[in-house]
Amino acid sequence: MRKLLAIALFFATATIFAQGTVTGTVIDSEMDGPLPGANIMVVGTNNGTTTDFDGNFSIEVGKAKGAIEISFVGYETKKVQFSVANGGTQDLGQIVVSPDADALEEIVITSFSLAIDRKTPVAVSTIKAADIETKLGNQEFPEILKSTPGVYATKQGGGFGDAELRLRGFNSENIAVMINGVPVNDMENGRVYWSNWAGLSDVTRSMQVQRGLGASKVAVPSIGGTVNIVTKTTDAEEGGNIFATTGNDGYMKFGATVSTGVMENGIAATVSASKTTGDGFVDGTEFEGYSYFLNLSKDFGENHQLSFTAFGAPQRHGQRETSYQIETYRESERGIKFNGDWGYLNGEVKHVQDNFYHKPQMSLNHYWDISDRTQLSTALYASFGTGGGGGYEGDANLRSIDSPYRSGYLQPLDLDLVVDENVENGALGSKTILYNSRNDHNWYGALSTLSTEITEDIELLGGVDIRYYKGKHFQEVKDLLGGTYWLDEGSNENNPVNVARVGDKINYYNDGIVLWEGGFAQVEYSNNDLSAFVSLAASNTSYKRIDYFNYLDSSPEQETDFINFFGYSAKGGANYNIDDNHNVFANIGYFEKAPFFNAVFQNFQNDINDEAKNQKIFSAELGYGFRSTDFRANLNVYRTLWGDRTFTQSYFDRASGESYFANILGVDALHQGIEFDFSYRPFQNLTITGMASIGDWKWDSNVTDVFIYDDNQNVLNPDDPINLYLDKVPVGGSAQNTFALGLDYEALPGTRVRVDYNYYDQLYADFDPIGVGTDDGNYMPWQVPDYGVVDLGLTHNFKFGPFDATINGNINNLLDTEYVSVADDGSASNARTASVWYGFGRTYTVGMKIKF
């Protein structure tokens, strides 16, 4: 017994005196930069930690010699031996870990369609969670991509979540956005509403932009490119964080994330929630938003894994729907913050234009290792959207900047004056009301991909992509503004004299149903330095429209048959690694995709447009990459020819106060350009990044016989169709030339300073189709003045008691540069007649996060 006690005391004493500390920095071999969030474990113990934002770690060890194990999802696990003197510290220096090709292909590529550097032959940029966390601040989610080649991200009118992302000159309708492999573009019009995904920044693991054809394995690719967002799932370690951020104009955000890690029963769970509020930089854009995220996953044996994810971001915010001439902003005492789409009612803020929406998305993913050579990945998903945007209708002219219903020239609206008129009208009902334009929907889908290794060098992939979507579109009375009812005459054939009260439908009520059935097959070859692929895909898109107002319930015309459009794609590419430093790639493809819903039913009725055609896209790209220890660069050229583009244009005539709509078919466009980006680390504490993107984007055809419709769906020019002389006219809405330069410097241990400069050139105004039609080939939209913006950031990591903590600050537009970010062309195609939205002036955020 005494001997046993003596031995125990000996080992205990040895352990005590052998304690020490091991430190180091984990480096991602592909990105040649730090790898945040990597797991560090002392082999043979439960003692572990993770790397910080800069890839650094520090861990106490209970013995003089041993090994640590470094792991991260998608990367090869690496063991490193250590040896420390009693109570001493050993610095292991930089530890380089490499992506695990097998893990990436199985988990990331198959499931989420991400590209692998020096293997997948596409132009790609990847933004990691650490960059999103430190740089985003109170910017809109797409703005984290603004230093990416080919990207132009704006805040549009400036409301919370109203941002728009354009890629290589293509708008959001033609950029595929996928979250964990699930598409989120609207099935009817292709748009992405970023306010629906406001909470994603808190749980994003990586965000990848694939320009051009991309590597996404869906049944028809997008035109401009693909944005893949991958959230945190089973890689989340046990623990969590709480955070709070404040900023300009009353901005406040706070939230928390908790993860269990993989428990003994094989279940892993991650839960995240946040709340964001603020007054908005632009007047009348107050907002309140929430976000939630849940992931549950479990391994069933060695061959099966189930993962359930649910997330959403309910929000409501005021909007600036109307853009104004530059002179208006200069005359307003509020300057670039001026917004005419709001006012006061009973002494409280009232938004005439606003937005409210909640779009929860749920998905169940199953990963099955059928054999060593064959894997099956399946995702079942559902989404239920409810909400819409506000507006007004009636006698009162609330849109005009000199409206008599304003408290003064260029002042907020005095809606009490409208209430007085409605009350005075008495039994005759309201003369002016506020309404909501609703766009609810139910969406169900399934994506399944089977991959099998035919030989060691050749892999065959095949899959199906099935979707069902039903959109519900209607207007409803939101506020009678003191009146007793709203008389909606003539819009509803089933109720010609509609005495509508709050919540009742007015003006229109219809459903849009979209069916999508697709499949794809792809062969991939990879042997040493050469990788290549050939892919074929096909899809059938079916549209149906049901109109409950324009047709009697008894009419067979109330519901159309399904209108089918067959699309297909063929693409291929190859990458060759010349040596450890140099690689080249090329890809080429052709595909046809269905026109959007409103091109098939273009006049807001069930009259089918027999001339609606598939959009036809040809794209080709060449690229070169260089990789070394301290320098990496990418250079690529592209050419995309877009035929029979679905082109819709809405515009507002200030003189008449009416809105108009044109659906233009048969438009061609040519987008071509060159892109370059680099990252250079001259010494360990400094990283320099930069990019240049030079575009040449022009319309490539003229169009004849265009008809214009008003809000009541009447053709305004039945005997005088418009001819559009678009050939060689520059594509508007996105800066064709963009440049960026960034510095990231570790000034002190744990303290980093960031400076980013972005410059934009060759930005043309979006154009009015009537203006183009009357110029007979001499039309040139207004070119917006070029501009540059400087952003400054600081991150400081420190210990808060036993916890790791971070203070993060950002100042965007440090120099308070005044610039036009969005413009619609005016009658004279110059600065005087254009209507514009300015970009934000100087803004800031300061936040703190504590990890536990």
C-alpha cells in the first residue's frame, strides 16, 4: 500500500513540476494566412483550445513531452511534438496545415459546391468567417464582398437589408445565391432580398464567390456567378460567445451563440440569436430585426450523418423608395440623408414606404458513405415567406417634394393633414390610404447528388434538383388614415364595388406557381497536376398564374395551364498546375434558361406571351494563378454573351405622378473583362491585398415594338410601339472598373489595424427605355463621377478573466466622401436630370465579443 502511495505521489509531483505552456500559429497552406477556429488538443487528454482570429493559440500542458493535434473540418489533421521545461513555454512557431482533398470533395464540394484552389477551373474568391466578423460592422451583408473582383455592392435607398449585389455587371436576378447548398433566389423573378438573411453574418463559416460559370452542381448555372454561403455546423466546438455592438444613428446589435460540440451520444448542436435596432443613416429608415439559427447533427454509425438546420431573420424597416435629383439633396437641410417617403402621424414617425418580412428556411441534410468509392448527399428543404412593402394610394400627392402635405418644403410629411381630409370626407370613406403590397410564398425542394469513383483518377457525379414554389401576391389596406373604408372600384371582377377596410385585399390578388425539375451529370478527372471536368444538365421550368381579381371565379380563364420552358447546359474546364507556384485554367460553356415569370405573363394578366424565349448564354474564361510562401495572385479574362435577355423596366413619371412598366424581349448583351487580385506578406505582421477589375459591358442589339403599361395594366401605346436603339449602349447600374487596396498590420501582439481603399469608375446610370427609344442610336446614359472610399478597422484580442475577448471597431468612409452610388438616367442624360441615391457618409461601429 505504501509503495502504491509513493508511486502515486511521485507521478503527481512529476506532473505538477512538468506543467508548461505551448504556443504557436496555425497557417492555412492554401490561403497562406492564419486559420482561425482550428481545434488544438493535447494528445491523450481532454485538454484543448482553439486558434484566435490570427491563428494563434496558447495551451497549458501537464507533461514535459508529448504532442498536440491540430484539426479543422476540411483540413488534414496534423500532430506536432512538444517538449517544455518545468513551468516553461515552448513556441512551436508557424504550423502549416493543408486542405484534405478527400474531405473537401466529399463534404464541401458535393454538398455545397465550393471550389478548391489550384484544382477547380473557375475564378473564385473566398471570404472567411474571421473577415466577416471583423470587417462587416453595420454594413449590409453583400458589402463584405466589395473588394472582390467584378463585385459592385450598394445600399440602394439605404434601408436596412435593401442592399443589392451585382457581379460582372449582372444584377441579383442573375447571380445564384446558395446557403448550405440550397438556392434562395426568388423562383419568379430571381431576386435576392438580403434583409431576409440579416443574421447570417453571425454564423457564416465561409463565403465564396464563383464568377462566371462556377462549380455549383445545380440543374442550370447562373449568368453572372454564384455566391455560396456555408454556415457553422458540426465543426463547431463546445462553447460559445456573447457580443454587443453599437454604432452611428442609434445602431445596436447584441446576441449569443452556443455550441455543444459532438457529445457522447454523437449529437452536436449550435444555437445562435441576435437583435439589431437603429434609426438608420437615411432619414425615416428606422429598423428592428431579429435573427435565429439552429443546427442539430448526428452521426449514425460510420456511414450516415443527419444534419438539420433552421434559420430566419424577421425584420421591419423604413425605406427610401424614391430617388431624387442631386439638386434636391443640396437644397435639403438633411443633405444626402433626405428621404421624402416618411412623415409624422399623431407626433410619431410613420413610414409611407416600408418593408417587413420573415422568411424562415429549414433543411435536412443526409450524408451517406455507401462505400469507400461512393457517397450520396441529399438535402430536403422548405421555406415560408410572409411580408411585403408599403405604399400609398389616393388623392393626396405624398410623393412630390413640394407636396402640400409636407410640414414645409423638403420636410417630412404631415400625415395629420391627410387624416383631417379623410375625416371630413365622412361616410364617403378615405380619400388617401396606406397599403401593403404582399408577396407571401411557400417553397419546397430537394437536392440529391451521388458521386462515385470509377477509377482512382475519374469520378462520376449525378444528381436531381426538384423545386415547388407558390407565390401569393396581393395588396391590402394597411391604414385608412382616419377614414371609415376605402372604395376599391373595378379591380375585382368578383366584387366590383369593394368596400375595403384594414386587412382587406385591394387592386390585385393572384398566385404564381413555379415547378422546377432538373438533373445533371458530371465527370471529373484528377491526376497529379491536371484536373478537368465535363458537365451536362437539363431542367424544365413550368409557370402557372391564378388571378382572383381580373377574372370571375366561374371563368375558366382565372387559372392558366402550366407554361413549360426546357433549359439545358453544357460546360467544361481544366486546371493544370505547372509547378508548385504556377497554374493555369480554362472553362467554356453554353446554356439556356427560362425567362422570368413576368416575361411570360407580361401585362399582369393571364394573357400568355407566346413570344417569351429562353435566355441564351455563352461564356468562356482563361485564368492564371501564382502561389508562393509570401505572395499569391490570380489573373483571368472572361467573355459572356447573353442572348434574349429577360429585361423589365419600371419607372416613375414625376410630372404625372404615375408609374409605368415595360417588358422588353429579345435584348442581347456582351460582358467581357479582365480581373486581377493578389495577397502579399512582406513580413509576418503585415499583409497587403489588392485587386483590379476592368470591364467592358454593353448592350448588343436593338429592339422593336415595345409596349408600355400603366399601373392599371393598360397599354399606353398600342398604335405606336417603341423602338429601342440599345446596340453599343453601356450597361448601367454597376461600376465597370473597380480597384481595391488593403493593409492588415499587427501593431502589437493581439492588436491588428486594417485600412481598405476601394475605387469605382465607369459607373453608368440605369436607363429609361423611352429615353433610349427616342434617340435613334445616339443614346448614351449619364456617367456617374468616379469615387473612392477609405475604411479603417481595429481588432484587439485580450483575456477577460478566464475568457478570450475581442474588441472590434470599424469606421467606414473614413474621409466622409460624398458620392453617388446608384443613378437612374434623366431626360438629358446628365447630372442635372438624373435621379440618384448617395452612398453613406462616415459611419462607425464598436463592439465586444466574449468567448466561453
